[in-house]
Amino acid sequence: MKESEVPQDDANMFEGKTKQIQYALNEEGKYVKVKSVGFEASNIAIEQAWEEVNESIKEALEEVKSGKKSPIYYYMRKEIMDVGILAESVNIAKWRVKRHFKPKVFSKLSKETLEKYRIVFSLESIESLKQVSGK
């Protein structure tokens, strides 16, 4: 593909605020990096992926509100983490992090443990961690 042929699809879901790097041939026949707002197929795939992420966050919020999961579970989903990443971030074993998803266990966590989660989720206070608003 030539430099002038790199797709610049106006239907980009990020309204051109983000760009992808595409490789194209310049006038001298050498590969160069060209910024592109994307093309229809990639924009559709990205949009579908974000829809899945948002649905996962919404489901996590409902599980917290219904008392099935602790707020840690919601914030993990909101930050697009999995148990392994969260466990590594708070320096707690995966099996313990999974236990912290249980509201009964969560309610008994020490301030030190809650502080670890607060820091990882970039929350203002431990109270913010305990009260999920869904924003």
C-alpha cells in the first residue's frame, strides 16, 4: 500500500483522537510509518471489543449490588484486569484475591489489605473502595 492509500475512515469511534500506525511505501519505495485513524473493519472490531468490556463491567456492578461479589471484583473489571494481574499488583496470592471477591471475606479485610487495593485502583480513600457507584 502506498503512503497516500493508508485508510483514514471518518467513522472512527474515537473521532480521530487516537491513531494507529500503518506501514506503507513512500515515493522512494521505502517502508515508512503512517498514522491512520483506522479503517472500517478495524474500527468495527475495536467497537465490539469495547462493548464486551463495558458489558463485563456492567455485569460486575450488578453482582456487587446484588451481594454476590465484593467491590474488588467490580474495580478489577473496571480496570480491565484479571485475577492474575490484580494479584500481582497487590502482591497477594491469586487464591486469596479470589476469596476477597466474597462479600463476607471482604468485610473482614484489614486496613492494610484494603489500602493495597485502593492504591492499585487509584481511589481516593478506602471508603471509595467500599462504596461502588458504577461511574
